[in-house]
Amino acid sequence: MLRPVSHARGRLSRRVRHPRYYVRFWVLATLAALVVLVVVAVAWVGFRALSLRPVATDLVSDAQAFKRQVAAGDLDAAAATLGRLRVESARAHDLTDDPAWALVAHAPVVGTDVAAARTLTAVAADLTAATEPLERTLPALAGGKGSRIDLAALGKVAATLPAVSHAVDDGLAALQGVETDTAVPQIGDGVAQVRSMLDTARGPVHSAGPSLEVLTTLLGGNGPRTYVVLMQQDAEARGTGGLVGSFAVIGAKNGDISLKSVASRPTLQNGLKIPVNAVPEDVADLWGPDLQEWAGLNLSPHYPWTGRLVAAGWAAQGRPKIDGVIAVDQYVLAGMLQATGPLTVSGVTVDANNAVSFLSKDVYARFPNYLDVDRVTGELVAAVFQKVAAGQVPPAGLAKALIEPARQRRVLVWAADPAEQRLIETTSLGGVIPDRPGPFAMAVVNNGGGNKLDAYLKTAVRYDPGTCTDGVRIGSVKVALASTAPKAGLPAYVVAAPDLTGPADRTVTEPTRVLLDVYGPVGATNAGVLIDGKDAEVLAEGIDRNHPVWRVAVMLPPGGKRTVEVGVVQPTSAEDTPTATVLTQPMANPAKVTVAPLTPCS
């Protein structure tokens, strides 16, 4: 009797389920559907990945080709390659920009790799899309009629750069959020490399626009221009680089460059003093009467002071008005020779490989008379600029050769027009010492021995911003000086200045006198100066661009080493920069810089 009932209940139990049963059923069904969807998506991603592989291969190949073409100055080929990169990047982005890739990007194990790949292709597509206008303008920069540089093309490149800069910023931000620790090495390393490249390019791309605007003006885009070009000889150090040995006067109009004259510095030394009121009083007080001499007007590393003094001294001699002052050194000439090819002056062939050595050391051994040194240097400057003025140097090749020297503050520009000067000061060409508060250090060498021994001087600067306590930051600036000069065998002119040199056969190298100026943070005081660990006298103290300057004299024997350390007490404020800044002057041997980690103040 009970069985039928039980049987009926059995049938009923199969028809009417408990609500929890349906919850489980739909959860399982949904999970199953999701698994199927993921499997299909993974399969689709795998298929798309196979399609992506040849596109990625082409991207890598063309990216390498683009780098080689730009390095070689072949802008026609570079423009064509840039177009292919844009198409390939867009294709790669299309292949990874669909719902299947988006879904798998959230899956375990493979999700990290897929998400990284999607971000990389998106960044590449956005960046190459922003550079599309360059495909049309780069060929115009490859060359022009005669010596003329196409200023219209230059302007179009400048107009493109803000969009490129935004793409770099956005790409960097996107890649910062990509997880690389759990990604496969190929993808993780790729993300890290692209992230590093974008971070490196961020500053130069951001400043390239103003730099090109400056260049357009300098090349006479707004009317004819006349400039004095100073050739600085770094073998005798000065704040902006080196002693002015010779100079040239050049003209620029609508992109055409012309050489007007070349002469040596002594032609400017006619007894008339340079008006020192061209610079602020605290600068004049710090450097004294040396600023009134053509051999000492560039003692401060802040290049605008040099530009003002040159213009004032030029006008005082009744010379025609100039629109600006440009300074270069042997590294710049070496870069220009890379574009012009070898040149022969006074029986000596100088090229990009030997120019730095020749102008720093060899010219003095070859020509014992310092007047001959200035003459030969002037001839080389004239020969280089004549090549440029004659249109025998591809503008792209010349620009490429000058990028690194400009980054090292070896190409410096000052404009007489205040508006133009303000624009120049926003770029590395301005040679500006910033005057804002914050952790800052700079070690500046000026030759105090009247010799050419700075060609053998090596410097290393270590700045430790220090730690904060009671509203101040206590740190230090340590400068290591090392002479690689031989103890004997150098020409007399290298050992000492002409008016200090004894017999013509003097070859013994005596200790050189290095005047070292240590620049500290705005508002800072020094907590003592040590030379080789012993208390030392501060020779002079002053202010330059709001920075305190402490000067010491160091006697450095040939082959010797000395260390100068300055304790720095810096007030802290809300205006402090978030990073520490260390600047170096251009020297025959580039200075080495080390910055200790910056500890934020609470």
C-alpha cells in the first residue's frame, strides 16, 4: 500500500525540486558556459596570436630599420618605414582588440600575458598614429636647395610633437599598470624595454617642440640674424666650457647660413674693458674684474651671463649689432666633422675621430706658438662653417651629429631679443642654471694656472642630498679631482701660459691650480669644507642665480688626486623640487656624477 504512494512521491520529487537545486544548476550551467566561452576565446586568441606573429615580426624588423635610417640621416627611407610601422601597429592592435582577447586577459595563467600584449599593441598603434604627419615632413628635412634648411618642414615637425608627446605620456602610464612579474619572460622583458624607452624619450620629446621653435628663429625664420660663434677650448676650463680661443661671425636668413668672418680672441683684446653692468651685481662681485676680459668672461656656468657680456663687449668696440651668441667646443666640431667629412688645415687632417684629441692636446704639440694654435683653430672653424654654408652638409646629418653635444651643454645659445631668449631658456641650448629651491649641486672648474692641463683633468661629483631634521636637510657635495698629466714631456705652452712660461724647452709639468666652485641649493649654508679630509679655507663666497657658491683653490700635481667635500645645510619648504638636480659643465673629459637617493622630508 505504501509503495504506490512512495512511487508517486518519487515522481513528484523529480518534478518539483528544491530552490537550492536550481541555484546549483544555474551556477553549474553558467560556469560550464563560461568555460566553453573561455575555451573558445582562448582558441580564438591562439588563432589570432598566430596571425599576430608575422605582424609582430615585421614590426620588430621595421623598428630596427627605422632606427638605422634615422642614425644614418636617411630621412626619405625613414619616412617610408615609419608609414609601414603605423600600418603594422594598427593591424596588431586590431588583432588584439576584440572581446575574446579582453575576456582571456582576465583568465588565470595566460591572462597576464594576454593583457600585456593588448596594452603593448595599443601603445604602439597610438604612438605611430601620432607620428603620421612626420611621414610627409621628414623627407623635406633631408636636404634643401644649397645650404637652405626647410623651415616650413621644421615648423610642421614642431606642430606634430605635442601629439607625439601626449602619446608617449599615455603609453607610459598604460604600461606602468601592466603586471610583468608573472608574465612570460619574452612579454615581461618587452614591456620593461618599451617602458624604459618611453621614459627615456619623454623628456627629449617634450622639449623638442620648443627646441625646434628656437631653431626656426635662429635660422632666420623671422628675419635675418647675425651671430657671434665662440670656439671654447676646454683644455683651459671655464664655467661654460673653456677659454675662448677664436670666434666666427655667421649670418642666417630663411634657413640659409652664411659665414661672414673668422678671427682669434686676441683681436678683441684692444684695451677696452667689457662693461660689467651687463650682469647682476652679485655675479660681478663673485667673479670680479676677470669678467671684463675676453679670456675670463665665461667663468660662470650660467650661459646667459656670457651672452650678455659678449654682446656688451662687442657693442663697446663699435662693432655691428649682433642678434645672439653661440658657444661650441671640440666635441661639437667633432660632430660637425662627422657630417662634413675630414678637413685639412695647416697640413693637418682633422676628422670626427681625432678632432677632440687634436683640439685638446695635439694642436699644442704640433704648434708651439699659442698664436698659431688660435690661428689653426680658427681655420678649422672656418672650414667647417664654409662647408655648411655651401650646402655640402645634409641638414639631417648635421642635426644628428649635434644632438649629443647639445644634451651635454656643449652647444649654447643666447639671444639679444628678450622674447626669444625666454624661449631658448626653456631648452638645453640655453645653458641655464635653475634658480628654484630644492636639492641641487654643481661643481665648476676654472683654470687658475694659465695652462692647458685641464685636457688631463678628470672629475667625479657625488651629491648626497642628506636627511631632514628640524626644517633643514643636511647633506654634502664631494668632488674628486684627478690629473692624468705626465710629469714631463709636455709642450711649454701646455705647462704654463705664454707670459708665465720660462725657457722654450721647459717640459716639466708642475702642479696646476684648480679653482673649484661648488654650487649648493638655494638658501643653503655650508657646514665646513674639507680637502683630503682636512679643514680647508674658502677662497671666496658669493651668490649666482640664488645659489650659494663656495670657492676653493686646489693644487693638483701631475698624476695626483685630491678630494674636496662641502657640507651643505639646506632649508626645506613646500617649493622644493621632488628630485635632486646635479649639473655638470662641459669639460675635455666629461665629469662623472653620482646622486645618493633622495629621502623625502615629512
